[in-house]
Amino acid sequence: MGKIEEVKINNYKGIEDIQFPCGPINIIVGPNNTGKSSILQSIMMSISSLNNFKDILGTGLQSIFNDDMRGLKYFVHQGVHESTIQLKLSDNNSIKSTIAHLAKGYSKEVSDDFLNFINSISFDELLKSDHSFMESKGISVYEIFGLYRRREKLNGIIHDAKASEKLISKTRDELREILDLISKNTNVIVEDYKNNLMMSEKILLISELNNATIAINMIMDNYSEEIPVANKNRLSEYNVPLIVGLPNTNHYNIMELYKRLVKQKKIDDVLVILRTQIPYFEDIREVDGELLVLLQDKKESLPLSFMGAGFKSLLKLSFMLPFVKNGIVIFDEPEISLHPGYFDILAKEIVLSSKYSQFFIATHSLEFVKYIIKKAEKYNELESVNIIRLRRLSDGYIDREVLSGVEAKEEMESIETDLRGY
């Protein structure tokens, strides 16, 4: 799969219309609320459709959009019902992703598959997906779950502690009477829930490669996962290495990255880089399910949880880079929690990695931009850098200007203005 040569976005969230060429390193800057994160989201959504809407670490749409799921209608620009993202690739392929907002019901494109999904919902799935719905009916989730799952085993002992606490004094006949009542009620509850899903607000994601549909997914406002409605007969033979880096960093993600690096025998390469760049760092190893960090001035290793947020952020970003070769890396505000002293390390790795990977980065940090430009110049990669400057005009339209690395170096003062929060 080729690199992305051009991005065109229409009516996605607050972006009415934007188009820009892409290079190996694409840095998006601008004041707050000009669509930096929206551009990254749209690129991730479109390119990940080749991978069942996930990156290579399993990060999916739910993680990317997070709280945005509470307002699905805002995925498309105000006053319209559909948005499109188009990616032109360097190998003459093209991807077009359409996002349609459905206030209720379902689209004819997914009618059969969606109805099959609706009809397949069981009581167990209902309990897992929406406890609040059950509780709104005045039903104890744990009690019903324990009874429902064990209604065929009344001749044995009821093992569910939460259910048995309330039912220990009941006779077997009383229990059977309760279970019969529950069986009748659950059918009604499941049907109510199905009807609720049918009439709920949804967004439909349709992705095409060279005008051939490769994936259709749906997200609903009261269902916790995306629904792979019609991607079982994929026409695409492509799969693109993709990593998405979000601002939030936690120990679990770093541990998973570490394990993958060890399994793929890539951990030593990363540690060599960290030792070279961080004078006090010696090693990091997993012991009894915990990552321990060895520092030169410490006799004993320290749990990773004891290290500062900046170190953990650098570790996570550094652990991500080896996974993507001939692929795409999307970083949203990588400078968050990253100590300025680590900017030099990350900037160097991004510039060196851009020889085989493509980067899309949104940032508020002028210092981080300066480090990228400085490292790109040092390694004769300045022409590989694109700065996409966003501005919101007086009529609300978001304008863009694309600067090469050479131009950006000369206009740092005006870029600083772009990065201010107004």
C-alpha cells in the first residue's frame, strides 16, 4: 500500500471543506477549535478501514473518538447528513470513506446485516452491553444474571453469591416460579431493547477502495461497540501498518507494547536508542508482571509507575515506532506529559523513521515543531516536512496553508501565533 499523497475532507465535524498534499512528516498546527484532531480522526478512520477499523495494536474507533460518541450527529457538519474523507495514495489507489448520520432506523445499504445483528441479540448480550437499561426497568442485573444463567441447574447448588443471598430461604418450587416469571419478562425486555436499537441514533461508516466497497461499520449511541455490519466479504487485499498515539498514557499500554517488542525481538534496538539519548537510563525489564526501570544512580530498579509522566510518555511513543515500517503513524499532541528535554529524542526518531513511515502529527507545542525542523535539517530531510496551518476565518470557515520545512523554518514567528489558544 502506498503512502498518502493527498487528503480531502468534506463536512466532517467542524470542517466544511479542506484539502492538502502530504509528505513523509505532516504537522498540523493552529489555534484551538480549528480541527486539528478532527483531521487526524478522519485520516485514521479512512485508512484503518483497510484493517477492520483498527490499528495494529487493536486501537479502534471507540478509543479514538471517546466522548464524541455521546453526540453522534456532530460527526457530520451542521446542516448536512453526510461527510466524506478521500485519500489519494502514491500507488494510484484511492480510499473514499463516507460517514452518514441516521437519526433513527437504519440504512438500506445495511438492512439485512443489521437486522441479522438485531435478531442475534441474546439476554446475556443485553446484560453485558447495557446495564443501565436493565436497571431502568427496576431489575437487579446481578440477581437476574445469576438466575438466568443457572435456571437449568436448579437441582444443583446456586453458586452466584449475590443472587443466593436473597434467595437462600426460597423453596425449590418458589425458585421455579420466579424463574418462569423471569423467562417471560426477559423476552419482553430483549424485544424492547432491540426496538430501542432499531430506533436509536447511529452513524454509518462506508469505505471504498477504488470505488469498491471494502467495509461497512455502524456505531450507535446506546451500544458500546462498533458493529461490523458488512465487512465479511472484503474486496480489499490490502492491509496497512498503522499506529495511533493518543494523549493519554497508562501503564497497561506500555506493558503491552513492551511484550510485543520482546516477542518480535525489537526491544533491544529501542533500549539502545534510549541509553544513548538518556544518560541516566540503563535498562527496563519485566519482572513478575511489572516493568522495572534500572537507572545509573540507583542501586535497585524502580517500578515504572514510580517514574515521571514525561518518561512514561517518551517510553510509550518510542515503543510504538518500531512497529510501523512502510506504514502510517498518527500522533495527537505527543508533547502532552513529555518533558521538553525529551523533545530532541522523539524528534530525531520521527525524522529518521520518516524514511520508511509516514507521520501525521497535531501539536500545540512550538518547541516540538522547532525540534522536528532542526532534526530534519540535520539529516537533510527538511523537504520531507509539511506544516499544515489552520485558521478559523470570521465567517467560521477553516482555512489552511501548507508550508514546506524550508518555509516553516523561515516563518517560526507566525507559526507561534498559530499555536496560541485563540
